[in-house]
Amino acid sequence: MELEVFDKAVYELVDPASPLEKLDTGFTFTEGPVYRNGVYYFTDFMVNKIFRRENSKTVLINDDSHYIIGMTYDPHKDRILCCARDLRAITTLEGEIIVNNYQGVPINGSNDVIVDRKGRIFFSDPLTRKLEGPQLGHSNVFMYTESTGELVLLDHTLSFPNGLALSPDEKYLYIVETNGLMVYKMDMTDRSMTRFVQFDQAKGAGKPDGMRLDERGNLYVTGPGGVYLVNPAGSILGLIRIPEIAANLCFDSLGIFITASKSIYRVDTKIPPAIKAV
């Protein structure tokens, strides 16, 4: 891999001798990667398709996905949750609608989704397009408790909330703010929010988007030029250069699977993910 080093501590996270593997190419805009039971799932967002990759083969499984963009695995119910933009909803991979409105008003569309140890569903809901009918009128970050039907608005102040991740102890929620080239850190005790890390557009093409954590609390964030490795204090340790615009990523058992423009990539990591792969 091509690794730009800002702090030698980055060598604890990745080995620069590990290759960046291009697994497949020829797509339009790859997004939404998730890993379950040895299988990778990802979307080709701009053409409304979902693929699965298993045993070195990529197979189309859905060619009318309602423009699903973000996905995550929910271990509590052994299902994949999806941000179905055109349904303005969080759904399952099979199409069951989980949540689609806040106080009776349709959500904007949803972008990224994660699940905590209690089974609560967190999702970002940026206002990125013109919508028909009633609308909330701002971008949002939500927390949904499926058992009670309670949808809590955690934030509506950010311009483009995108990727989400929880710290290993789940005391903090990290939120990518794409337009501001930044990650925010929300204290889940009082929901106060602070700026955590700022990215530099001069580093390359692309903006911060997808994000995941390892078990030590280090962040892996797609952004200008590739994938950034950020320690729990908010210091950027290094940048894995990706030859295309990196949009999103997920962990498998010990590596990161990266969706980037027309292709999908993978690289080994040294520290297991915060949420263990199945």
C-alpha cells in the first residue's frame, strides 16, 4: 500500500508492506459496504444496484434497490439494515421498512446507519435534494429504539451528517460532517458535541464520508486522498492512499474493505474491529 505517515504510531495499525488489493472494478459509484458470514455486500449507488462478493466472485443481487447507500449488520436480529434513499427510510436488505418518519413527517432519506449493543439504530439523514410533500427542512442524526418505536433527534445543526461510528465503550458517537471536512464527537451522556478532527482538501480528491473503529478506538475514515487513520485523541496518524475517490469502508475479521468510485479494494489491518465481524 501507499501509506503517508504523520505519526509512527500508525505502524501499530497497519503494515505498509501489506498490499492494497483491487478486488473488482467496472462499477459506477460503489458505496455501503457491509460484511456478514464471510460475504461482502456493497451498492453501486448511482445505478441502483446491490452486489455481494464471496469466494472472489461478485454477483448482482438487486437491480432496483431504492437507491440504498449505507448498510450495516445488526447482530441482534441477524439482518442487514439499509439506508434506502428513495423510500426515505431505514429498511432491511429484504425491503422491510423499519422507520421512515419523525413525528409524522417523512425523514429526508438516510445516508449511514449503525447499531449499538442495546440494539438501538443510529442513522444520519442529510437534506441533500429537493423533496416532495412534508419535510423536516434540515439535516439530522437520529437514534431509533425499535422495541418502543421511539425516534430521538440527536442533532439537526450539521450541514451534511454522513458516516457514523460509536466508541468501543459506546460513550461517544462520532459523526462525519462531509461539507465541513470534519468529524464531530458527541458525548452520549449529555449529547454535547465537539470538533474532533479536521481534514485537508488539499490532500486529494473526495470528502470525508464513511467511518469505522477498531477495538482500541482508532478511527478509519474515508476522505480526501484515501483512508485516514485517526487515534482516539483525534490525531491523524496516517493516510492510506487510494487511487480512486474513497467513499466508504467496513471491517472484516482483520482488514478493511473499501468502496472507491468504480472499484472495491481491501487491505489488512493489525487491530481487530470494535464490532467483531461474523
